[in-house]
Amino acid sequence: MTKIFHMESNNIDEKMINNAADAIKNGQLVVFPTETVYGLGANAFDVEAVSKIYIAKGRPNDNPIIVHINNLSMLKDIVEEVTPLAEKLIAKFWPGPLTLILKKYHGISDKVTGGLDTIAVRMPSNPIALKLIEKANVPIAAPSANISGKPSPTKGEHVIEDLQGRVDIIIASEQSNIGLESTVVDLSDDKPILLRPGAITIHELKDCIGEISIDNGLFKEMEKDKVRSPGMKYKHYSPKAPLTIISGAMGNVTKEINKRTNELQKQGKKVGIIATEETKNMYNGDIVQNLGNREKPQEIMHNLFDVLREFDKNDVDVIISEGFSSEGLELAISNRLVKASGYDILEV
Ligand code: TXA
Ligand code: MG
């Protein structure tokens, strides 16, 4: 039986948090909100509890898990060394949507790190997440709280749909503020590497620590043995219907999407379109979903996974999406969208 606690992050119920923290201490699984996406948490020091995360999600065993902390003394228990670059990034961006890869402390189980000698760690800013870690008084290992192969959950209803019956407690809260998973930076080598783009942009990272290289896996399919971040070698989320991205100048994009829509509809196909506020009225698709205003990429980030989940509920045959640039926050948006499309992009 899964207990479901409803709680807003600006109105924390202490009793519910204490219950959830006890569950973590007792080796149980707790789904909790963070500012990025919901997490599926267990005590990072409890190998058996961490093993249950993989089963609940249906996650491959060698895909390591991010460990969540609420204070810096916890960091010392899980990493070998807080490097000078890590100190700078921590001072600037924690608590917040930034995950750091550091050399792990030997006491951390291979179950958490997928057998690597590094560990992924982040201090979330969502008050419920922080309070839960504080009360549990242990670092919480938590991947995104979706069934493997689905988009990360950004709403209480998404986690209930995916994990009810598979975990002990679900804290269902408001829609995740940011909506895409954290930026991941690998600091375990000589040079910092961006492994996953997120709400903290390359520009902000460079401002803080200088040069940072970008992992090749961000936009193209990598040979499995060259993948730096284990999560990248697995099939990422793709919607049930094939998704194609049309990218380029907006006038060309809307024209191409409408041309394709007409052709597909003539073949009797039901067409879903992923549009933006600026263009949503220009399409004649069967279902048109609006991601938000292009002038406000935060809005688009916030909505993307919810929109993708909506399309899986509607039985469209084909999805066509507008593309996004690689600038600023749009890098993270296009990274997730490109992966969902299985790298099916047309430049017009
Ligand atoms: O925003 C987030 O990061 C959310 C919330 C819940 O905090 N968590 C999240 O976890 O997205 P997950 O497991 O879905 O994604 C973690 C990614 C995976 O691609 C994993 O392979 C990578 O981080 N990762 C974890 N440990 C790593 C390590 N030691 N070295 C390289 N990549 C690592
Ligand atoms: Mg995930």
C-alpha cells in the first residue's frame, strides 16, 4: 500500500514530513518533490533500500543515482574531496538545480554509483525536499520518480500514475518549478565537463569557473563504450507516436509543419503538434499543444514533460514539434526534445 501525502511547499505539514523521514530511516521508498522534477528516494547508506529503487523504476542496475543532501557536512561523508571548482559552484548554485560529479568516498556503495569511483550529488532548493533530508538525517539517493522510459514527473498526478503500489510514500505537491532535471557537471577529471544541460546554463557555469567542455553525447547518439554518463547510453524517453522536430526560421517551420500535417491527414493519420504561444493558432493539427512563450524559456521548460505525457494519453499517430536553439535555457529544452525524437530533426 502506498500512502499519499498532499502538501504544498509553502505549507509544510511537519507530521507528514516526520512520517516520510521515518520511512527513509526504516529503509523504505519515498517519492518527494524537488524544484527540478520529482525524486524517488531511499537512504543512500542503506544498500537494500537503494536496490529497491531500481526495482520500483525498472531501472538498469549500472545507471548510478544522484545523492541529495541538505547541508555541506553531509557532503564530506560521501565524497573524497571537495575540489576548488566544486567549492565555487556550490557557493554560487546550491541549493539549486546543479548536480556535481566528484570522486566518491569509499564508504558509499557501488549500488548507488553503478560501480563507478565517482558520485553525483546535489542540494535541492525545494523546502519539502530539504526538510525531508534534514529530518531523515541521511543523504537521500533519488533518481527521477518516473518508470524508466517515461518522461520525468513534474506533477503529483504523474508520480501517482507511475509509482502508486510500487513505493511506500508519495508526497504529492505542486507542479515542479523548473520542470527539467538538474544540470550535471563532472568535476572528477582535470577539466570540468557538462554531462547534462539544465536550468543552470553553460554561460552561468563559465562565469563561475571558466572553461567547461561539453560532452559529445548531448546531441548525438554515442557508441556505448564512449558514454561518460551511464544514463545516456539507455534509451531515453520517446513518446508512443514517432516525434519529428522541424527546426529553422519560424516562417519556414510553420509552413513545413502545415505541409506535413496536410499530407499525413490525407493518409488518414491523426497529427499532434508541439507549438508555442506565438504559433499555436497557425496549425491545423488534430491536437495542438502549447509549450509556452518563446520569450520565456522557463515557461517552456516548466511545461515540456507534461505536454509529452499528455500526448501519450491521446492516440495521435504522429507528433511534429517546433525546434529550439542551443542558446541559454533552450539548450536543455532542445536536448530533451531531440532525445525524445530519437534524433529525428529536419532543418528548414
Ligand atoms: O534534477 C535531478 O537531477 C533529478 C532530481 C530528482 O534531483 N534527478 C535525476 O536523476 O534526474 P536521474 O537518475 O534521472 O538522472 C541522473 C543522471 C543519470 O543520467 C545518471 O547516469 C547520471 O546522472 N549520473 C549519476 N551518477 C553519475 C556519475 N557518478 N557519473 C556520471 N553520471 C552520473
Ligand atoms: Mg531520470
